[in-house]
Amino acid sequence: MRKWRKYAVYALALYALSVLVFRYSSGGTGWGTALLLALVATPLALWMGWLRSRLNERAAEWGRRRFRPWPEERRR
């Protein structure tokens, strides 16, 4: 499966799950409201996931560049 198709399937599944969660949550909103809320929540959730992975990659890169062994582990 191509990369963009994988992301499209993931986004649609997340949208459908969000609609169901908003529709059948304890408050029980209507279908129209659930569809609109999921339309706002889906891109936000995808962006937050992208941001988390980006920050983790940057932190790992920073850790590789700034790594210093403990004094006991240094070779003399």
C-alpha cells in the first residue's frame, strides 16, 4: 500500500472512531454534532501524533550529539 493511502485509511478510521465516541459518549450528542466535532478533532489528533514523533526524533538526535559517558566509564 502506498504511503498516502495508508495515511488516508488511518485518517478515515480515526474519523469514524471519533464520530462513534462523540455520538455514544455519556453526553450523547446528535449525529450532526458528532460529525462536526470529529471533523475538528481528527486533524488535531493527527497533528499531535506527528508532533510527538517529531519531538522524539529530535530528542534522540540531540541525545546522540550531547552524549557524555559517566566519569567511571571514560577511557583514560
